[in-house]
Amino acid sequence: MISTAKIEIQQRFCKSCSASIKKELQVIEQVENVRLYPKDSLITFNFMNAEKLSSALNVLSRLGYSEKGERIKEESLKSLCSC
């Protein structure tokens, strides 16, 4: 069954960085229809199971875009976006 994730991100990102984030998420099998909304710090996508959602969240964290409400260390606040 396909589910839709709506992830609010703590850090803002620009339109330019959206392409890099999207590219990284689309590498994950069974993660599709990735859409990014920079003005709202929002990322949505479809996924097949909890493992795929977890993989996507891990990719976002690795890139420096942690989910809103997630506790992160201050040194981890550096995101891909330097705009």
C-alpha cells in the first residue's frame, strides 16, 4: 500500500538546493513523487513501507535537514543549503 509522507523540516532550503535534496530522495527505491516546498520548509513523497520512510528521514538528516521537532545537536545544524 502506498502512503504519503509530509515532512516539515527545521532548516529552510532554497529552490537551488531542492534539486539536490530531491535527487538524494529519489535514489531510494519505492520513494516516488518527491515534491519540495522551500517557502514552507516542507517535503512530501510517496513510499511503500516504514523502512522506506525511515531511509528517507535518514537521508534528510544526513544532508542537514532534520524533521521539525527532532532533537539535534547544534553542530549538526549545517545543511546543504548555503544560500
